[in-house]
Amino acid sequence: MTGPIAESAMHESLIRLSRLLLQSRGTQPHAALAGDPDWLEPGSGEFEDLVKLAQLNHVVVRSLEVLLNSTWEQDCAQADAAQRALAAERARTATALGFLHRVCSTFQECGLNVIVIKSLDHWPDLGSDLDLYTDARVDDVSRLMMERFSARIAARSWGDRLAQKWNFYLPGLPEAIEVHIGRLGQTGEQDAIARGLVKRACTVQAGGYAFPVPSTADRIMISTLQRIYRHFYFRLCDIVDTAALADARALDYDTLRGLATTAGIWEGVATYLEIVSDYVRSYRGFGLVLPHFVTTAARFGGDELFYARGFLRVPVMPHSAYLYGAQLAGTLGRRELKNGARLSLLPWLATAAAVKQKFTGNDKGIW
């Protein structure tokens, strides 16, 4: 199925996923699907669309667990289809976590700092690649990955070179391990966040392993860089993950404001939180409990989101363009001339990627 009909069906699947994962406490999960039972039938198309979209948005494990715990209690055929999809994803995750733990342990054995960024934010779901941050030297990282894991280094795009990130492919691991070295941000402009990342790190348990990960404030800033300043779209996992942190009162907004202001992205962070809050409110009736200084700093909210090609999109013009301009102006105002020069290349990269996408069907080599 292709074209507008497929796009409409996938949008409906996103709405269903949002109902399942963001409904109010006390509401039965299957109540979100009441009156629309046909899509649950394996082979109907809608169920397959939902699983595919859940994988794309990194919520497949959580979505299927909700359904298996409620909707399909009495329906063996539907339960079997969900169990198979869930088992396949858990097998992928188990393999990836085993490799990830070995890599992190090897870094530590060699005296190199490393933390897992982004990939474990969605646990029990896992991202489509495995991201690490280290402040080690490039030569040391490359030597470790090739000598200890027989890794192959992927060809690097212009964006990869600016961002100082490398992708490694390990035998037996389908996912790439993406290592950010010393910098963050699409053009590597964020050394302010990167400098304190390891020092502020904490430890989480996932799949029976312990992993070093960013603090909650750093998690939000990294997500903001990715969603507001780089991709201009949200995955559903971003909203579900952030809402869970806020609901658990795991966010220190004063600390977050201080760090994001130093990094020059406070308005972007506030906007990210406002978008999440508005989207959550539209499904469960109440949003995040955000301090006044967050809501007043936000440039726009969830009413600006629109659906396209599997994700919730953020308008680039004028919304994200303003935030980019403010970030660039702040960077130059602080006399961070090298970081400003890196950041100023972003529009050119975006233009080159758009042109290449139009004429070749992909933007490989640019981003």
C-alpha cells in the first residue's frame, strides 16, 4: 500500500499508539480502541501498520506489552501475532545489549571514559543504532574498536566529520555503533554540554547489565538538539520518555535551565518541553507540570506539530529557523568563534542534503 491511503493509515496507527501509551491513569488500555476492533485482526493490515510504526518510533515493546496485558486476554490468534513480534524485538534487543556492554566494558578496561547516549532512553525499547559518547582521543577509539572487535569504520558524511562522530560495524551486530568523540550537536558545536557529560553521568540497569548514561538534564538537552535543532521531528518515544521523567519528578528544571543557558539552547529546551506537554495533554487531559519560567521561554508548542511520513513534524520556517538563529547569535556573542563557524554551516548542509535527496532519492554523504 503506497501513497495518500498508506500515509493516512499510518497516521491513524500513530493516533492509536498515542492513545495506548499516553492515556490517563486508571483508564483501561483497550478503552482507547473501543468501537474499532477490526484493526486488531492479524493480517488485516492495520495491525501490521501499527507494529511497523511502533518500531519506527521506538515504542514497539511498550505498545505490545500494553496490548498483551489487556486487549488480547481472550483472543489466542491476536495474542500469538503480538507475541511473535514482541519476541523478535526482544531477541534483537538482547543481542544489541550484549555487544553494547562488551564495548563499554572494554573502554573502561582501557581507561577510556564512555557513556551510552540516546539508545537507552527508551528502555525497554531500544533505538535503531547504538550511540556512545567519549572524551577519548580518536586514534585510541579507532584502535580499540578495530583491534578488540574487528570493527569496520563506515564511510563518513560531511555532517559526521563536523560532528566528530564515527560509525563502527561489528561482526554479528546488525546495528551500527555510533561514537561521538568530544563534541555534540549536528555540526559539533556543542562542546559546552560535552565537557560535563561524563562528570554528570549516572548508571542504569537494562537487560541485566549496568550502563553509564547521561543525567536527566543532559538527556533532555541531547533530545532537544536532535529534535528541535537537527531532525525537526519527534518520535513518539521522545514524548513518552520525557513524560515519564516529568511524571516521576526526575527533572530538576532549575539545573536544566542553567545548563541549557550555558549551551545557548534554553529556548529550544523550553520549546521541546512545551511541545511534549501539549501533546500529552491532548491524549490524557493534562500535560506536564512545568514551571512558569519554562512555559514563558518556549517559542511555540504542540499545536504546531503535524504528521508526515511516520513522525510528528516541527515546522522549520519560521519556528526552528528562529531557534537556530538565536543559537548562532548566542554562540558568536560568547565569542565561541570556532563553534559559531561550525554552526553557520548547518543551512548549507541542509540545502545540499535537500538537493541530493531530490535528485538521487537519498542524502547519503551529506548528513
